[in-house]
Amino acid sequence: MRCFIPILRICANGQDQTNCSDPDRVAMQCLSNGYPTNISIWGYCKGFEDLCDDNYNNECFEPEPDCTIHKGQKCDGHVDCYLGKDEICTNNTNINCVRRFQSQNVQKNISLPIPLEWLKDGQKDCIDETDEDETQWKKCGSNYFTYYEDLNSDCESVLLCPSESEFIRLPELCDKIPTCLFENDLCAAVIDLGMGDVNNTSPKINGLKILPHCLSKGYETYRFSNCSIREHMSGYVSTVLNVTKPTMVILPNENISCLNLFGENYVYAACNNICLDADCPLIDVPGDTCNNRSDSVRALTWDNTVTTLLKIANSSWYDHQIFPCFNKKCVQYQQVCDLKDDCGDGSDEKNCKNNFKCNSSDTYLDLRQVCNRVVSCGDYSDGCQPECPPSHFNIFENNHLRIGSYIVGTMSTVLNTVSLVRSGSKLTHQETYEMFLNQLGITMIHLGDWCLGLYLIAVSYFDQIRKMSGDYCQKRYEWYSSTECSFLGVLSTTGSQLSLFAMTMLAISRVTIVRRMVLQECRMYTSAVKLGILAGGPILASLMIAVSPILPIFEDYFVNGLYYKDSPLFLGTVDKLRHFEAFKVYFGENSSSWSNGSSWGEIRSAVADMFSRDPKEMRGEKVDFYGNAGVCIFKYLVRTDDPQWGFSTAVLTMNCLCFLFIAISYTLIGYRTSRSGRNAGRFGGNNRELNAKIFAIIVTDFFCWIPLGVVAFLHLAEVIDATSWYPYFSILILPINSVINPLLYESNFYMGLARSAISFLVRSVRKICPTLQTTATSAREYRTEDMTETSL
């Protein structure tokens, strides 16, 4: 008998399912030993190896768990799997064909879409062989790997399957359907799914199930002081007598949080009403469930309700601890609320309070993974929830910082622009070398403060642009790795360091002047070399500190990770360790040479080898030293596990030492000038006035830098966690002195402007309102007459 329903297998090699005479039972045509034949609808995906010469009858895959179909059933318009994932068709060509595989549920010989993965894959999937005709498709890829697209489509990068001729398009990567044999392992190695510390089974001691809360430290005994034994029986299974026994569970006597419990532990706690924040996820088990279990049986309760039980091996008892999935499957308690979709339709995780489901995938996360710095959802939804820090949604956390940045930045830029023009014009009019150095130091302080003001305006502008786009949270890593963020970091660091080094240079210069007490009449050109060193030193040192973190030569020290835009595999900032985990799975034995000493260049090259390099290689963007926060400033707040903590601590220590030197120097200056004021010569008055202004500037900078230094060292010692304070340091602490400094130094100028403005305003009012002039004059005359009479 040929092509009959194989209730009893007649031929072990499946030959009885070939050469069907009934066309309605034919699934495909092929050659067998070089002769044409056909295969029945019961002859494919059974592992028969000799039916088709090209083994086309075994070209099968699993679009979802427990659903194996032939590749020809994909996107044929008929749902063959329970969840319908065989009809998720996002990568079809624009050309249709009559397929070689003819499903019994689809009209025969109709044109259907051609999935892109069929093109030039060596299998003739279309009767007219369109899918293998190279003239119909656009060739993509590099010299060592090629794939095909529609003629009018652009080539895109794809992940190559090692030791296989297949590949995975990026939209299909990490979709839990293993196009490559290693795909699920690769995604699990790189993406943190939070499964490492999930305990979904309850320990058993002396026949009793025990919640972790009731276990002693050694996990060998339980504590009865605050726990007790309870009986657990689910749903109406309790009325099925003589075949099931209740489960005895040791549970805490007080209510507990269940958000960190999983599997059996979660079920026992929630369904015994001891959870503060969870409800029982179990539902009654109907009699038409567990179609995925061969050991399931139907049982009748005393109230004539049919339920389902599982036969316990080597026992006369039946297991009632099952959860009925919506799709008629069933799972056991340890598979409920365990952060995995064990049912296949998500029903075992749906009513659980201990998980977070990514918006655009079937990935379930531990709640502790939400709003942390590790991205686990391909759509970045785990970091974009309302409870996440405000810094995830905007560069500035609130409108106060946003408005403050605009105000401080604008004032600093305008005031220091005026001061730079005035101070610069005075440089060529200084009579002595020392006076020139003083004026140059003041000019460099204004230049540093001007850079800080420009930084604030720029970061406010970028914050507004990102805020208007509304997608900063999903694209914040794109901002961290951007050239603009690095530029802002260099600008703010240059400004703050230049101001500090200029004040240090001023302190050296002022100490020298006070030591001599009488200004020397040396011309500038007589000390040109010394002048160049002192003038260029602060600028060069500031630029070295600011630019070094973004130089390619230092990237192996300063780069924290790589960001791959639109990659479903590498999410967020991917450090070296996560790259190495990916290489272990992808390259296998060839990955043993990877270590922390491997360069980022070598890592980029290895990642590029994983993909097709078309239209360009998969290249991650550097998240460098300044990409540690949205405000893109110097990384002052670090811990010892931070790769750059040595550099940050060294710069901060150097800054504190500079302020210590400045404080000691000006203490000495104040002491010497108070005792030797008569020796100051004809410049004494000006010298004391300049000392007072410089001292005021240094005091304001001191009260900006010292709090930062104290907080940074407390953060380093892990006394406090100041990570969220970055915006406040960038807006309020460091830049505020950039507004105060020009006002202090140019106080006479601005007071003169104020007096002129008031005088102009008064004259304008008198011109506009002459009656006010007459009234004011009469009032003065009246007061004069009254005072005269009084005196008489």
C-alpha cells in the first residue's frame, strides 16, 4: 500500500510514502536514484534519508517549540503552528513562484512568496527554479561570502553561520528560532537574560518541600522558629481521592516579598497567601490539557469535573502539580514564573509579578534587571520604564537643570567674552615681564571659563534636540558613543583644567613678585623662552589631559566598550568580556587566545569576521572615557573596578594638590604684603588690588573644586554612591565660578556700566516725562525752604 495514513509503519525507510497515485496526497516532487518520484504528505520531516536524492523531504525547521514543519510551509498563508510563527514573513522577495512543496492545506499550484533565505541556497524550492536563477537576484556580500537580495533592494550585513552555508539576517537574529545551530547559545552568551541565579525548585528534606526563607545557612536543616508545615493541593484536584497526595511545604509564618522567588518557590508562597506583592498564578486544570505529555491521564473529581494528572514513574500515585497552558500544553510548577516561556504562548509567565517582558520580544527578565546599566531587551525597553532614573530619558534630569544650564552658560559665555577682549587688549600694555604674566594668567582663566560656558550652551542644545526627538532613552548609547559627546567632554575638561592651571601659574608668579617685593624692569623679549613655557604650559597640559582619552593610541585603556547600532546581538555598551563570551560560542576552540590583553582593534576585526561586511563591516562605535553619562564630562566619580580609575584619581589628586599649593602661596602673599607694603614701590596700590581680585577668584574656584574632590574620594571609597550627581556637578558646581570670576575681576568695569545705565535711564525718563522733572524740582525747593525755616 502506498501513501496511506501511516498508522502502522509498513516500510522502515519510508518507501511506501513515495510514488503516490492520489495527487491530493502528494507533498513534493523530487528525484530518487535519478528517477522522478513524489513524496506523500506523511513522508516529509520524518528523517527518511533515501527518498529524495537532494534530501529535500528533510528540509525542515522549528519556527516555535514543539512544531516542526517543512521549509515549504513557511509563509504559505496557512498557520501550521499554534502561535503562528511559521507565518511571520518579514523577509520575502518581491517575486512569487509555484513552490515545489505543496501543502495539503493550501490550494495547489498557486504562486506564493519566496523567502529571501531560499535564494541560491542550493535547494530548488520553486518548480521553475526561479529561486536558484542568479540573473533574477542582486548579489551581495564579500569575496569569501555571498548572498542574494531583490534586484531593487540594498545589500545589508548578515551574520554568517560558521562551518555552514547559511546566514542570519539581523532582524531574525536572537528570535529564538535557531537558523544556525549555535544561534540560541550565542545570544544567551552575550545578552544577559538573568537566568544564572534563578532557583526554580524547592529543596526537599525528609520528604518536605522547603522555601529558602526557612533554610539554615548550610541548607541542610530548616528553622521552625518562624516557619511551619503547610499542606498544598492545587485547585479542585483535592477532590480526586486515592490517586494524589498533598504536598507538604515548610513556609514562613510571616508575609514575605515574592519578587525574587521563581518556579516552585514562587508558586508555593503565592498560592499559600504569604506574598506581600504577588497573587497565585495557578488555575484549575481542565481535562483537555497536557497534550504534550504522554504520561498525562484524565481523572474525575467527586463533583463530576474532569481534570488532568501526570503519572508518577514507578508509583501508583499521580502528580497534581501542573499548570495548564492556554495552548493545551502543560508544565510543572518549577516551570511557572521562572522567566522562561515554557508553554510557548507565554501563559506560564503572564500572571507572574516577578518578571518584566520586553516590549517587542518574548524575553522575560528578572525585575532586578530593569533600569540597570546592562541592556537585555533588543528594543531597550528594560531601561525605558517609568521607574527608571530620569537620566535614561534626557541628558538633563529635569527642567531646573535645563534652564540653569542655559542661564549659566549664556552668562558665562557673554561675560567671559567681554573679559577676554578687555584682558587681551591689556597684554600689550604691560610694563614688566611679571605684570605681563599676571595679565596672561587672568586671560587664560577667562578663556577656561569661556570654554565651560560654551560647553553648557552646547550640551543644552543637544539636550533640547534629543528631547524633541522623544527617543533618547532607546538611543542613549548612540549619544554616549557620538563624536558630539566626546567633543563636549574635551571642551569642559579643557576649560576646567585651564582655569586651574592658570591660577597655579598666577600663584607662582605672585609668589615671585612678593619675594622680590619690588617689580623688576625686565622687558618681555629678554625672557621669551621662559615666557613661552609659562604661557604655553597650562594650555598644553590642559589639552593633554582633555584629549588623551579620545586618542586612538590610548583606546585600549580609555574605551569602555563598543556600541553596535541596530544590532540585536550586541546591546548597549559591550565590554571585552561580553565580546569574549560571543567569540567562545562562535569561533569555538579558536577563541582560546582571547583575553583582557586583546586590543580593541583585534576585537573589531573578529566581530567583522562574524558578519558579511556588506555594504560595510559590522563596526562598533567607541564608548570612550566621556561616554559614562549623558552630560559627557570628565569621569571624576569612579570606583576601583572602573578601568580608568587610576587616571581619574591621578588627575583629581593633582588638582587638589594645585589648590593646596595655591592656598599656601596666597597665605604667604597676604602675610608678606601686610608686613612689607611700603616696599611695593609705585605699583604697590595696583599690586594689592590685583592680589585681592585674584584671591577672590581663587576662593570661588576653591569652593567649586573641593566639594567635588571630597565627593569623588568618598565615592571611590564606596562610602556613598554619587553616580547620579554628574548633572549637578556639570551645571551647578564646576561652571558657577565661570560666571562669578569675570564679575569679580572686572568689577570696576561692570559697576561703571551699571552707573552709566542707571544715569541713562534717569535721563530718558526725564525726557519722556518732563512733568516729573518739574515735580522733582519743586519737591527739592520745598524741602530746602522747609529746612531753612526750621533752622531759623
